[in-house]
Amino acid sequence: MLDAKHVFTEVILDTAYSWLCKQRRNFPANADIWHLRFHWHTIRGELLQTLNKQDYTFMPLSVVTKADGETLHLWSSQDALVLKMLALALPDALALSSLCTHIKGHGGLKTTVSDLHYSRN
């Protein structure tokens, strides 16, 4: 759990909402993203309160079959929004190891390969 100093903010919520709207802009008319967007003025405050009370419950994944027969497992729009908020909030809440070479400034792939090569010799 995130402690009291790591609460979800309006900035994180708005950033995640913008990301979600962009990701789902081409979804069909009956997709739940349009309900979320239409009622956003109401949902926004309630969602922020629920998250900061640590009382949010995820919905089950939906199974969607596309016209070409491909099957997708899809989070609800609100759940996808919350997951994005977590992804945005967690780096500030967790200590970042210097061994995480996928993070910019931590060496990248070349350093990782070099370290592995020298550790074998």
C-alpha cells in the first residue's frame, strides 16, 4: 500500500485520463470509454476519493472478439485508468535500484551486456 504521503493527485489522475482517452479514441460507440468520458465531471472526484481511501475494486476482464476472430482480454476503461495511475505513482513511492538498467541514466543495454560478459570471465 502507498503511505499517506503518496496519495493519488489530480495531476496523476488527469495525466492518466489523457493517456486513456488517447489510447481508446478509436473504440466503438458502445465501448465503456464513452460513458466514462461523458460522466467524467462526476466520476473524477468520486474516483479520486475512492483511490485515496484505498477502497477501489477492479472489475473482471472483458473478453472481446474482433471481426477477424482475434480474442482480446480488456480492462474496463476505469480500471485501465487506475492501473495507469498506479504506474505513474509507483516510481515516486518505491526506491529505485541503481541496478535497474532499463531506466534512463542507469547504463542501458550496453552496460548490462558488458556487466554480464565480465561476470562470466
